[in-house]
Amino acid sequence: MSKEKFIIEEDDFLVRIFLSEQEKIKSVPLYEHIVLKCKELNIAGATVIRGIMGYGADRMMHTAKLLDLSVNLPIIIEIIDTEENIAKIRPILDEIINKGFITIEKVHVVKYRNK
């Protein structure tokens, strides 16, 4: 027996934060700090994605190859919520991100929920 579901469509904002895996705030990985701060602020959702290869402004290549002695892979954090809620986290990001960048774009979100 399948559950009945409903669909919600809305325009929200997507923030993508591009960091290095080694970026920290105190002894906590910066990506972890950001996700926990989002949860604390009741942001709708945040996901951390670990890249397998990439480079940034320093032009240093980072890969997940077996022979690499130290791993410093690219990290992307995606945050989705309303413009008002994104405005809550933005000043915090400006304060704690020292190396990296963010993109912000308007997105159309389709949410599926069980009744």
C-alpha cells in the first residue's frame, strides 16, 4: 500500500560554498561548522559534497589518488532555503570564510512529502 503524497513548488535560493577540506575554525572542519550553524538557524537544508579532484585560486591540483600523501580535497556545501533565511547565514559566512568562495542563485524547488 503506497502512501499518499503531496508536492510543494516554490522559488528559493541555493548557496554553494567552495572550500578546501583542510579549512578549519578552531579545531573543527569549516564545512562541519557551517552545516551545524545552518541547523542552529533552522535553514531548510545543507549538504556537504567531497570532490575527488579540483583546484582553486592557488592553482594547486588536489586529487583523491591512492598515491597522494596528504589529502586536501575540494569541498562544496550546498544550502537551500528562502531568501530571508539565506540572509541569516550570509553574514556568518562572510565572517568565517577566509579562503574559498560562494555562489548564490535563485532556484525552483519541487518538494515531495508524504501526507
